[in-house]
Amino acid sequence: IGGFNGLYKGLLPCVARDVVFSSCLFPSFAHLKEILPDTLSSSLGHEVNALWCTILAGAMAAGPAAFIATPFDTVKTRIQQAREAEEESGTAAADIDPISLIKTLDVETLFS
């Protein structure tokens, strides 16, 4: 749909979601991976396995990053669904502008 230009039409919402997610995840993970072993060892009173600290750091970093990136993912998914509906019906639907979509959806829908 849309030829060569249609191939890159959904690029902006996808990149926005990935940039937001990654910019939250990687710095948080790096920081948590550094501080968790010492923090947990001093709290528990014994040495903590580095593997478990890494897993815990990943989980602690991924949760907030996913929460922050959810509105961007919702917009991306809505745009993809509109394109699928366009393909199934065979009619040309109006292009969805990500900015106008964000303005029309309420906060609950953006985080769904």
C-alpha cells in the first residue's frame, strides 16, 4: 500500500517508541547493575550472586521504561490497525497523523 513511500509511513511512530523505551531502559539498567550488588549485599548481610543482580536490574529498568513508552506503542498500534482495516476493506482511509491521534485519545486509552 502506497508503494515505496508507504513502506516508511509508519517509521516515525515505531522509532519514537523504540527511542523512548531504549533511552529509559539502558541508562537505568547500567546504573542499577552497578549499585544493586553492593546495596543488596549490605542489606542482606552476605554476598549476592551477580547473575541475580543483573536479572533484577533488568526487571527494575524494564518496568518503568515500558510504562513510559506505552503511549507511543498505542499510537503505533492504532496506525497499524488503521492500515490493516484499509487493506481489508479495499478503500483508502485517511492517513492518521500521530499528533492528532495523541490529542484525540484520552490518557486511559494511551496507556491501554
